Amino acid sequence: MRLKIILLSLFGALSLMSTSDLKDTEIPLQRETKEPRGMENVAYQWAHLALEGTANDTDRFKPRPTITSRYLGLIFTSMYDAWTRFDEKAKPLYMKNVERRPEIERTLSNKEIAISYAAYRALNEYYYSDSTMFRNKMVELGLDPDNSSTDSQTPEGIGNLAAKRVIEMRKNDGANQYGEVAGSNGEPYFDYSGYMPVNDIDNNVDINRWQGKYFIDENGNPYDPGCLTPYWQEVKPLLLETADQFRPGPPPMIGSEQLEKEVKEVIDLQAKLTPENKALVEFMRDGPKSVQQAGHWLKFAQDISLRDQHTLDEDVKMYFLVESVAMDAFIACWDSKMHYDFARPYALVHEYYQDQVIKAWGGPEKGMVQMKGQEWRPYSPDSFLCPPFPSYVSGHSTISGGCAEALKLFTGDEAFGVEVELVPGALTEPDNLGDPVVLEFPTFTEAAEMAGMSRVMGGYHIQADNIEGLALGRKIAQYNYREYLKLLGEGDAPLAKTNK
């Protein structure tokens, strides 16, 4: 079965159903007579609302993929932990010392109630601005959103307790969610690491190191976005042991033949961008209503739920695995980024091709033109010209490599089969649009590799960032999958070797 997803807007994000769209698929929990599958299962529906919350978070706070990956990881951990108390042998991650319910209580209805309360409480904690949307969902399901019981003898209490335990256990995990780390002055996600880039935004004194770039705000004014969560490697992973567990070796440096070759590749790829290439760059970059990489792969996981008509049990387990990998992959990726503090192609092209005439993208409405190397820029709008953090390794590659591997391990097969139709240039040059194109993702591995290559084609990364990122993500997925199987009581999987 092949899934075709039509993008209904020019924003490049997969279209998400509204809450009202789901109403016709829902049956009050107490009236279920057969097990719902695909979009009719309650886990799928809560995942949909988690994506809505992520998209709204991006609109409110600008892209912050590290933070939203943690939100999604903890939301689905809450749902998983609640579900385990109604499974024969699965163990929770955080909800210890709560008894497994007897076999007679392990009904679909009780599972639905438990994971709904867990999802509701966790979503309200992490995406609190959308509390009304989540409350309405509970009412649609015939559940009382004001039931805050933590009675572990009831499914409502188990769900509430699962989310409560996750929230409590992760309160001081290094993310600084509440701005309580010393010196934060109550500002959530304040950088407590004291990171200061070697290069300021106007002066590049060490070409091997990262330099920020100006963004343009909605009023046309330049501003310095700073470095996004430069302390994220200090966040406690979900299933991984440590942030540096699989840290890759160093990137190629100025003076090396490899770096010279890879910088040239970035220029050449951009100069030859096809409509399909542009569509891929934009699809993987995501648009104004973006769900970031962790959300993007949650969408892909939902495609598998639709394709294979998953039950609630299957979706709870799949989302937990995939989002644990996404959350841990961001932590490990930031460990590499901040350890090496490596330059992006934006600066490297300027250094290598200073005063040389090259063919490159001249900006919206200009297309490909002849220019001097120091005028080169990524294929990206001024509002988000270049990701505001170091380059090595690529976050898109790390998260895509990891989540693709997780889905392959979960399904036991490479086959993916998703197609996406969209208009090239919609996010980057909206007044110069071509005909729609169809992107095909036949396998999980190819989808991950296409995501990684899109970052090289877009001018955000060199090939080393991509290749090492994909490898890092896959190691994390293999490790997390083994830990996941232990939690399920289903034995072991081969463990990827660390480099430590």
C-alpha cells in the first residue's frame, strides 16, 4: 500500500487534520465494540494533537527543535508508562512502584482512558497555551478533564500519575524548562552554560569555528538570533546513557583536501537545484507551521499507523520508541555541535571562494546568477537564513537517521512507500513558483538519506555533517531499540558499539 499525502497549503508542512476533522472517526470510549485501528485509535488521535501543539509552539516561539523534541519524548513516555500497567509484561520508565493491573482489567477501554489522561496532563504541561484544545478532546472522548485523581487502582488515576511522575522526574534534567538554574532569573531555557562563540556576528577570526548570521524580522530589520540552547548536551537522555556515548570524530578542517572538496560540492549542488531538489529542501526544512524534525518523523510514524492500520498498543509503543530516539538524538547531536563548534558552509564558501565568480542562487526572484564567492548564501529565506548553531553534525541527518532506523526496527522492514506532492519554492521564492512535484520515499533509509542530502543541497551543511549525523542517529536508534525491548520484556537486540 502506498500513501500519498497532498500538501494543501504553500507552507510545505504535511497537512494536519483539525480536531473537528477527527470527530466523525471517534466513538465515546465507553461505547467501543471493536478495536479501532489507524486514525480511529485514541493513541493516534493524541499524537495528532501533539503535532498541533508542536506546530503552534513554532509559531509562538520560532523554531526550537531541541525543546520540542523533549516535549514529544516526554509526552509519549507518559502515555507509554500509563499503558504498561495494562500490559502483561511491559515495564514503565518512570512510574515505578505502581502495580500492574490484573488481567481482567486489561481492557481496551481502560487503556484508552489511562493513556488519554496521561497525554492530557503531559500536553498541558509542555504545550500549556493549547490547553483548551486538549480539554475539548477529553470532552469529545467522554472523559472528565477535571478528574485529577492519582488513585493507582483506576485507569484515570494511572494516567494522571504517569504524567505526574514523568514531569517530576524530568524537572531538573538540565533543560532549564522553568528557568530555575542559577543565573536564569526565571527565564525558561536560559543558557546557563556561558557559551560565547569565538566569532561574533560581524567578525570571523577563526574560520574553523561557527559564526552566527543576521536574520530579518517581520519589519525588515536585521537581528542576531544567538545560539539555540547551547547547553542542550547537558540534558539527561531518555534511554541513552550519556550525550557523548557515540560522539563522532572531528570534522575536516581548513587546509584539508576533504573540506575543500565538500565546500565545492555545496556550491555545485546549489547551482544545479532542480524543482524536485528545491521541493525536498523545503519539505525537510519545514515552513512557518513547522513541527521540526521530531515532529516530522512523528508524522511519518503516523503514516505507518495508517498504512498498517495500527491498534492502540502498536501506536503507543511505536511513538515511544521513535520519539525517544528523536529526543536522545538531539541531545547527542548537540554534544557534537558544541564540542566541535564547527563552521557552516555560509562562512566556508566565503573563505574558499573570496572574489571568485561562481554560479549560485541570488535570492528570491533572482534565480541562479553569477556572483562573487563572498556573496553566496543558502537556499533559504532571509527570515531564517541559516540555522543558529554550529554545523557538525547535522541535526536533520542525526534525527532522520535515527528515527528511520527506529521505524525499520519496529516494523521489521525497510518499506515505507510515502509520496508527498508540493510546490517547489513555496517557502523560499513564493512569487516564482513552478508546477507541483511528487517526492517519493520508498524506504525508511532512503527517506533519511534524502533528508540529510537536502541539507547539503540547501547549503546548510557539508557532506561530513550529513554522513556522520546519519551514522550517529542510527547508533542511537540501535541502542534505544535494545533498551526499549528490555522495557517490553521482549529480549535484546544487537547493540551498536560506542567509540569510548
